[in-house]
Amino acid sequence: MADHCSVHALSDPSDKDLCQECDHQHDQRCSQCDALDNVLVHIENLVHSAEFYNKEDKDEASYLCRTSVNAIHSWKSHQLRSVHQDQARIDAINLLDEHSALIVSDWAMKFIPQRYRESQQDWFGKRGMSWHIAVVFRQVDGTLQSQSFVHLMQSSAQDSLTVVHIWQHILKVIKEEDNGISQVYMGQDNAGCYHSNPTILAANIIEKSTGVHIKQIDFSDPQGGKGAADRLAARCKSHIRVYINEGHDVTTVEEMKTALLSNGGLHGVRVTIVTLRSVFSDQEQSKITSVNKFNNFQYVNGNIIVWRAYGVGKGKTVTIKSSRRGTLSCQNKTFFAHSFCKNKKEST
């Protein structure tokens, strides 16, 4: 069935670089999809043939039916795109070795300050604290290992510049601890701070300052990017809640760090408070046109190869002629010392 073939469904016929021919025929049928289509058509026919008190009621019922059918078809399309895009993460994991790593990044929902005993006056007018989570995976002797980084910020915009600082800092740390790491794959959701020209074009700057080559940046389908970072955020929130229930307050990033490091901390998790200092000169910056339409970016010999759907077509090559210049720096306090912790290999 044609809409079960992700290569066929996600090819762009208007661009030969983003289109790919299938090596099979689309002559099979899916009984479940056919049954769904038949049910939806039957429901629409019943709505159109039903009697209503007035024309307004019929128009409203027809509208609700039509929008619901469209929503179901959109959900089917989303499922196909999500599964296809997730293959980038699976392939990256399978390609990992002692010299490469996969970094999954995400902003956790802002942490709202909490007190052990809180008055009604304290409950109002709170401002959340930003915290960024990154989980680093690597393969050692066939075993998948992971280590996590939590960056806390009292007040900071969740923008591209902040993400670039954090990525640079993570790569510096893992390079200092393991000089064998030479390249990384980056995976994250479609948040604007990731899926933007400043972040994507900063890869070369980060490589020059850290010595680690960003080989590939992959984005999940919108609303389909829940993963390791979200799971860690849930663990961190539970750990902080235990600390608060012991009679402590968590109203600043310093107290939040103390909470995360309490009771021995979370295994394999490092916590730091970040102060950002950016020094960017007003140099000309290159730009990838319609960057938000591409979901996969690969860096090869100073060029960027982009795809709309992972691995569909040969990709379009973008030459980087100019980029933003400047110094990226990230000040941090002492990390909670942890080596890479061993996990079972993720199921594909």
C-alpha cells in the first residue's frame, strides 16, 4: 500500500534531490486501513443523510465530521513521519563506537520554585527556572553507555545562543575526559532554539573550539520527540520532590542543584549552574533558506547536506560561505562527578 511506504510517501516530487524511487510495487492492500476508510466514509454518509431540526445543526454536524476525518488522516501521516524520523536515532546508536557519541537534548518544562511549607502569598507570582537536559550515549565493547548533563539557569532565554553554549560545554567536557571521542550525532525535537540557522550553522565554530566534529543533526517529527531527556526530567523532578518533602525549599538554581545532588544524586547525572557570556561580532552570517523545512543535516567537508525526510533522496548540498564569528564561553561550577554509567542497549 502506497501510504505504508515511507520512502514513497515522504518523497518530494518537485525536487529530485529530495525524491527517491522505490524498489517495489505498491500493489498490496492493508485490511485495517481499508476498514478505517470504509468506516469513515460510512459515518460521513450517515451524517449527510440524517435529518436535523434546522440547517445550522446539519452544517455543524457536517463540519465536525469533516474536521474529525481530516484529523484522523493527519494522525496517520504523523505516525508514519515519526517512525521514519526515529530511524535516524536508531541508526546513530547502531553506528556508535569508542570514538563517537549520540547526544539527545531537550529543554525541560520550567521548574516552578517550591517551598516545604508555602503560604498563599508565596504561591502567586512565581517565575520558572530554565533547565536544559542532555543525555550522551556511546558504545564500548558492544555495551551502550550513557551519561547525562543538567544545566540550570536562574534567568535565561531558551534561544539558539544558549543552546550553542550548552552544546559547546558538553563537548568540551566529554572530550577532556575521553580524548578518543572525535565526532557526535545530535538528536532533538523541533523547538525553534534547535531548528534554526544560528544553531545549525554554529557546528563549525563548536568543532574548532572543542575538537569534536558534529557529524549529523537530526530532528524528530513535531510532537514525536519524547525520549531519553524527557525520561530523565521526570526522574529529576521526583528526586527534587523527595528533597522538598524532607523539609527544604527549592527557590533558586543553587537550591535546585543541591536538591539534585542530595541523597547521592542521580546515577550518571551531572548538574551545573550556567552563566552565559557571549561575544559575537556583527559579521555577515550565512543562511539556509527555509531551514525549518529540512529535518536532517549532515556536515561533510565544510558543506551541509540537508534532507526533508531521513535518507529520502540524495539530499541537497549547502555550501557555507560565511558564518557568525566570535567567542563562545560557558562558565560552570563543579560537576557532580560520575563516569559513564552502563545501560542496556536500547530496543530498536
